[in-house]
Amino acid sequence: MKRLLIFLAVLLLLSGGVWWWLPFRQRGIIPPAMAAAVPADCRQVILVLADHLDQVPAKVWLLERAGNRSPWRAAAGPLEANVGRNGVGWGLGEPVLPNPGVFPDKREGDGRSPAGIFTLPWAFGTRPAAEAAGVKLPWRECTDTLRGVDDVNSRYYNRIVDEAAIPDKDWDSAEIMRRPDGLYDEGIAIGHNPANRPGGGSCIFLHIWSGPGKGTAGCTALSRENVHKILQWTDPAKFPRLILDVKKSEE
């Protein structure tokens, strides 16, 4: 028996530990259809796998690779996360991928987080840029007048703007970015609907959650500690992407 246990321990070490024995969707592997569409220069991926199309719980992995021919390795994860209060819809990312047919299309106000591949253009938070130590993404401070415009009839739809600097304000609805509940104390903008298609969904972020199992309006949310960890890890020099998908029942 002792020899058998030693043999199994050696086998696990040679195969990379327990990682490769876990089921496909528990190992933080990018779904094949999306993996094929990841840009060659991308060397970091925040992988979000929702438990179910219409439910809130999800897992997040931080994946990295040395080059476009190198295998993806997990830098962290799985991390507990929440997606939209109504689950997941098919989003508009970069590149734009066709809806595989099992998702509803993401729409403004539907309470679903967008699935797809998305850029991570900038980070944000309530601190001034000078105090955002360790954050490599471009930083935007959430001031008292910063707004995320979600009015589909506005020329500023799906844009984050300083309303104090806009004399011709044309929206009836916009999100306050300096939230009193602290959910936007730190976060990352997700490049969903980059063409600002009216009604396609607006102002999607990775941000601090309000608690385990509590759905968002369409963002991906994690604990304060894990959002900070992701901010410190994400590097624009590695052309990071966020990939969101749903676990498949056959896996």
C-alpha cells in the first residue's frame, strides 16, 4: 500500500498535480470556440464561467501565457463571483462572435452579464490616480460628477462622462460612478458594445460585489480582496481580455 501511495504521488507531480484530474470546467480552461478567437498578442485572460445561463453564481480564473503558442496557466482561481441577476446573455465584444444559439442576446436593462471576449481598456476607483499604487491599467477617478450613461437615446450612450464638462447634457438616465455603497471603490471597465449600439447594453464593469450570490445589473462582481488582486495582476502590456461563458451540462 505504501508503494502504491508513493507511485500515485509521483504520478500526480509529473502530471502537474491534481489540476489535470479535475473536470473540464473546473480547471479554468478557455472554452475551445472562444480560445480559437483570442488574439495572438493576448497573454492574460480573466476567465469567468457562470454556473448556469439563468443564475448568478460564477467562478473566475486568472490565466496567463508566455506567447501565442504557449499553453495557458492559472495564476489564480477559482475565485467566487456573481454575474447578472438574470444570468448571462450573448454580448458584443472584440472580436464580435456569433451567438451559438443558446443565449438570449444582451439588451439594455435585461439584468444579464454579456458572454464573449472583451477588452479591458481602463480601471477606475474612488482614489486619485496618484494613490492607485500597483495598478497598471489607465486609471479613472470616480468623481462626484462622473456618470455612466445608459439612456439609449443619448449621444453619450455607453460612455463614461464627466457631466460637469458637458453643457448639452441629453440623457434622462445615467449611473453615478462614485457610489455610496462602495461597489465602485475599485474596478475595471469591460469593453462591451464598443460601437455603442443603442440598446445593446451599457457600462459593464468588473467590480466589488454586495455579497455572495447577489446578482448585478449586468457586471461581474467579486469580493473586495479579489477585485484588488485582479487589478494588481492585469497588465495592458499583455493585452488582457475578459472571457465570459457558461458551463455546459455535458461537461
